[in-house]
Amino acid sequence: MYSSAALSLLLASSASASTSLRGLVQSRRLSYEKIAGYQPESQVTDHAAIDLDQAAIETLLADGTDQSFADAQNVYLQGGNSKSFATITLSTPLIGSVAKGAEVVGKDTTGAEVRGKMYDSYNAGSSTVNIQYQTSDIQDSYVGCQVGALPASAQQTSGCFTAAANATLSINGADYSYGDYSVATGNKNGRNIAGFSTSAYEKMYEGCKGCPYSEYTKYYDYYGQYDYAHQWVTAAFDGTSTMFNNGNANFASYGFTGRTEAVKKGTAYMNVYMYVIREMEDAMDDCVSNCIDCNDDPVHAWDEAVAFYAGSLEGQSGAGDGKLLHALADKRCQNYKTCGEEGDSLEGMSKVNYDIFRHFAVGLNDLLLGNCAALRPTIDETVALMAVPLIQGTLRYAYKVDKLQGSEKEKAEGAVFAAAILPRLHKCSASDASIVSANMGVGASSTSYSAVKKAFENQYECMEITCADIGGLWNEATGDYYEGAGFCSDSSTDSSSDDNKLGIALGVTFGALALVAIGGVVYMARKEKQGKPVFQPTSKEVDVVQMN
């Protein structure tokens, strides 16, 4: 409960901040397109396009044939839409060493200019080089060459380097001819959904400043495999069994229908899910404390986290038809009546997304200000909220299988949602995780919705979420919650509801003022760094400064 002294201090500080800023936050530079309402500070259009791989995978899986599954797996493994690069063999070797990132200029099939940069560093004498295509700030036209493992009908080749005879490239200002190159086979991708998991050991467990990352460790400890997500998806593609310490799945019992669900939800809610968390942790690792405009790299990592969370298909407002975690939260809120800013609606953006994107905005500004210590609780709260749609999904399909005669599709959907959240539950209670696994795992002999619901509810406090975050399973036909699937009650919230209401009201008010203050400070710092301070002292003030 806030004391009168604390309230006075908050009111005074907020009023002072808002007055002194003089509306400067409105002048903040907005160079990049928004991502579902979030304003990035760096170019991440190429990163956001990873959801186009997800969309391609889902389209191929829908055909339900051995060939379509093989094609979908190739997109999963090789990509097609993110970090596009060309592999070209020069007619004459490089005359000198060339650094990674060096400018490359060539032509497309129409003779128009195509720009790129060296994908790696190369020594003099090298003949075969990889060149990454230049990307733009505009999401709809972020790159002109999308090939990789995409089916021909989904490829974009108008902006690829030409394969015409006697074609040339300018590399670091020197011209080179090339001939051993094909548009269809010479254009690949340096980013794919499989890589989000296969790189986990290096990027989340051993090779990073903050390694091993706390959330990832829960998943590694549970499954016993560094690339657990990749192993799940691969087994689902192949119709084989995983080799986990816990939560094993034998997909041989599923046909194309069940395996489709296990793959497409596994890629988005296991592979991409953990990589979003990794990018936030990477930003924390690189944050430089108490230094404004020193944090370009961590800011970029933070922007990447948002790009991977939302993807490109959500559009600038977040109202698009996405394929990743933002879309999942909005879909599940319609099932649990947790849409809207208050979390009490069946329409609009989910409360989870409202809350997560507030955290994204606060985290970005903390990074810009070098307020690194404040980033830790922001990350932890975001991760806790990201788990909400996974729990909602598990519970929804537990109900469908138990009460509504769910078939292979519903069983598979419940299994993959459970697989995506079980390690977090297991960290709180091994016994409750075992209950969920036994009821929801691939090949479960039976499913008890009430047992699964109780197992989760036992650990909501430990998982740092509430009954209100989850909501109740809504029955559109009756206009009420399904029997036995309504709201639970948080024991820790009943006795302090009045205090919480006050706290929430104050938090929203002062949080908004704080964001304005932070934005203004960042703006002023940038102008100061550019030698164009916002507040110019009068001549009298200059004299006083010089005298002191």
C-alpha cells in the first residue's frame, strides 16, 4: 500500500519531469516502421521476415504428402526469406583481402543495380564469395531476392544478382567478372528457424556473457538436449521418436494431421519462442550501464526480440494475420476472454500483448539510457507473460480431448502446447509437471482436464502469473464459461484487492509519465551528442557558468 509520503514523492517527481520536458518526446526521430505498434531504433525488417518461413512451412504442410513434408522440412532447415545471400565464384581471384561487410554492387536481370555486402571476410586469392543482399527499412520491400529452399511459386528473384554471361561485381571498388552462378541454386539464407534451436548451446548455454540463461536452462534440464526444440520438430517431420530425459514423444502413432500440428506449432512456440528470450538476454549481456547512446548493439538485439516475437505479417499496427507469438496471444485471448487492455473482452489485441509491448517499450528506453539494472525485471516479467498463451493452449486442448471427443488433431495440438511449457512448470513442481505430461503427452492413454487445470493452477504463483492472466475457457454458444473451466481464484490476491487496485491505477499513471520522461531524456541526450542542445542558455546564464 502506498504511503502518503510516497504518493507525494511520486506526484512531485512526475509533475517535475513532465513540465521540464516541454513536450520534447513528440519530436523523437521515427525512422523505422513500427512492429505491431513498437517503435524500433534499428533496422530489423530482415529479422521480422522469419515469419514468412513459418508461413511457407505451414502452406506446404497443409498438402499432407510425403513430398510436401520434405519440402517444408527444407524450408525449416534452410530458410528462404531472412538473411538472403548469393554464393558466387569469381572468374579471377580477389586481388586483396576483403573485410566482412565490404560493399558489393552488381546488376539484376533487368540491368538495375543490386547492392550487398560481403557475408564474411576473405583473403586475397579467394574465388568463391558469399554476398549478403542489402535490406531496406520498408517491410513490404525489405529485400529483392528470396530463394533458399522456397518452392518456385513462392520465390522472389527480381532483385537477385543476374546470372547473365560476362556479369560483373564491384567489390571494394574493384571490378570482377563471374560466371559460375545460378539464381535458383546460388541464393541461400543465413537465418532459418532450425538455427534458432541448433545454435542454442553456443548462444544460450555456453558461449554468452550471461550463460547459461535462466529460462533456457529450465528447458535443457528438463529435456536433456541442447537443441530440444529442433529434435521435437525433426521427429515430428520424420514420424519418429524423441530421445529426451522427460516428455518424450513418439510421432509414429500420428498421421499427417497430428504431425502437421506438432511441426508448425513446434517451430513457432518452441524454436522461435526461446530465441525471442535469447535476444532479450543478449541485450542484457551487452548493456553498458550509465551511458546514454552507448548501447547500439543491445538496442538492436532488443529490436530483434520484438521482430521475432511479432514477425512481419502483423504489420505496423499489430492487426495483421501473423504466424508467431503475437498472433498466438491474440488468438488465445478470444478463447479465454482475456482480450483488451483490461483483459475482459473477446475481441481486439490480447491483454498479454498489451502488457508485453509495454515491457518492450520500457526495456528499449532503459537500454537507450544505459539503465541496465532495470532491464532484469522487465525481461523476467515479459518471459512470465509469454507463457500465458502456452498454458491457455494446453488447457483448451485438454478440455477438447476430455470433454469434446477431440481427435488426433486436438491431441497433437495439446501435446505441443504442453511440450512448450512443461519445463517451466517442472521447475516449480516436478509432480505437477508429471501430471500434465501424463495427460497431454503424445500417445497419452487418457486425458483429465480437471487434473491438468489443477496442476497448472497449483503453480501459477511460482510461474509469476495469475488466474486473471489465464482467464476461463469461453463457450460462445452459451455466452458463458464451459462447465468446470472458468476462472480460478488467486489466494494471494483476494485479501489485498483494494491495495492492488490503487497500485495498478498509480502504476498506469506514473508509468505513462515515466515513459514520457524517459523519451524526452533520450531525445535531449541525442541532441546534446549532435552538438545541438535543446535548451540554449541565455547570455546571462553563460556568464554565470563561466564565473563558476
